[in-house]
Amino acid sequence: MIGDNRIVIAAAGSGKTTYLVEEACRIVDAKVLITTYTESNEAEIRQRFFDLVGHVPANVTIMTWFSFLISHGVMPFQGGVFQFPVRGMVLVQAASGIRYKNRMGIGVPWPEQDTGRHFFDPAGRVYSDKLAKLVIRCNDASGGAVVDRIARVFQHILVDEVQDLAGCDLDILAALARSRARLLMVGDPRQVTYLTHHEKRLKKYADGGIVAFLRNELPRKVHVEIDETTLNRSHRNSSVICEVSSRLYPSLSATRACECVGCRKNVGSATVLILRKDDYSHYLDRVRPMQLRDKVTSPGVDPNSPSMNFGESKGRGFDNVVVLPTEPMRLWIADPGAALKPQTRARFYVALTRARLSVAVAMDWGDGRLPEGFSLYERGAEATMAGPTGGR
């Protein structure tokens, strides 16, 4: 079999950034690339090196995924596909390289054969949604030389937040898995709040389907170990938070709270609460949680208390949070069989798993039986919550 490849499925709060950095630090006789989707994740990885060893080792390179694709996927072999210089990348949020709109108002892109206008804007910058496809084009035109060069430059390739990769990015992962480099991927399929792009290719794997992609699309001779145990314990969430949040993804192994003495010190009575609207201001005043909302315009947010969007909170941790759920989220709490769109399910999972001590879901509840794992917030209960202030 080809390669010594592995993907580690990480629970929220399991310490995956620390794990990646420690894995990189163990490699002293070869070049290591660590790549991740966002610039904030790149900065976090860099800071973790300084926290653990005081510097980034000389054999380690840290780059965002887009920077990696431009620097090592396009520029070294651009002459085989196009002859003009690459001026960088332009981040797009919708379909790019549009030639005209048809009668239905749908944009029709320039054909792929027109490389300059299909892949690039007038300033010579690669469209972000087509960058991975251009790398594949360069690799095919060079007889695989792009991926071969990457594997010679970096003998170990560590991919953080792998669940955020989509479309042709997955083709690049497959090519790296077939190469001589060792590929280590870490991510949580439950936290797909961002995607590199929304390419139709391999769309069925876009919403947390990275494990299914590796199982279904790689040749049998290309082996990728699927590790669901190493990072399955949360150092942030309590047992009850793990239990409730894991129900959002019944097909994946349920996460568990760690048993570290330091992590479990002063956790008090960790709870998942239903917070009635009449008690909302009282709860904010006494507990001082971080408010988590779907978007800036979400109703019910107290403007005098800190708040954050679900997606923005990804990777963060707080003692206590209050979640302002969308209507589909409220329906799921009442009935776990209720339908949730993949992105809604992922954002709700992220929101529920930000707290170390307590999660309060702001919604009114009748006289019916509370969902399993939930308690009803009663005034005075905040006195049992841990922490000197019970706050952030």
C-alpha cells in the first residue's frame, strides 16, 4: 500500500491544534508543512509553537491552504497551462469568471479552455473558488510534477481543519495521499461552518463527508488510517454537553469528556439549560455568559452584553454561553428527528460545544417533559455554577 497516511477525527475542545504542533515537533530530520484554511487558524498554530517550544522549528512551514496552493500548486508550473504571471488570489463568495447571464438570470462562466478569463480576474488574480481546480490542471499538464515536487519539498504534510476542504481540494488531498509524502489530516466533520468553495464537483462530500470521501474515492492501494479515538475526548465540555451535542450526529462516535484532573477542577454543576425569555436578563446579569447568535440581525440579543455569531465562535471557548437558536434548532430540541440543514446542524453543534460549564438555550418551554439532558433554568440556580464570576 502507498503512504503512511492518517486522518484523526477530533472532538470539539480535544486539543487538536496542540496535537498537530506536538506531532510536528517530533519530526526533526525532514521538512514539515502545516496548512489550514483560515488566517486565524494559521496564527493560532504559530502561537501554539511559541507556547510549547518557544519558536517555530526551522524545518516547519505554516501556510494557509490558499497560500499553499498558489505557492506550490500554481506558480512553479504555470508555464504549462498559461504564460502570464500570477498576481495573487481574489476571494469570491459567488460563482466567478462569469461571461454573461442567461434569460433566467443565471451566470454562464467563460469556458475552461479560456484559461485567462475562466480562472483569473482582469488583474491576473486567481479566483479562490477555482484555485484548486487550476492546481489539478497544472498537475495534469505536467504529468504529476506538481504533486511530486510538493512531496519532495515537504516529506510530511499536516492538514488542519480538513473538514473545511471541498470540491477539487479533495482531489488534491487524494493526490497527496498517493504521493511519497506522509499525510496527516485532523478535523471535526461536525464543524463545517466554512468551506473553501462551493464547487459542484464531489458535492456529496461537502458537508462533513471527508471520511466517506477517503473510503469511497481513493484506490484500494492508497491506505488512509481513520483514527476516531485519539482526539475523541473533550478537554472543554462536560459530560452532559458532550451527550447533548453528540445527538446532533448519531452516525459519528459520541464524544466524551476527558478525565484530566486539571480540566475537571472547579467545574461545579455543569448543565445544559432551557432558558425562558422572562429569565433572560436575569441570567445575563448573574452568569454573564457569551451570547451566541446565528447572525448580527438575530432577534433577542442583549446589545449591552457580549455576543458572537455561531461561525465566529468556532475554535473559541467560554465558561458559560447562552444560545439564541433559530427556529429549526428549536424544533430539533423538541424533536431530535426534525430536519436540519447541514450548515444549520454544524452551527448548532459549534454553539453547544463552546462552553466549559453551562449552555443555556434561550427558548420558552411549556409544561411538557424536558428533552433528555436538559434542565430548566430557575432563578438562584446560577449560584451552583463554577468560576469566580461564572462569566467569560
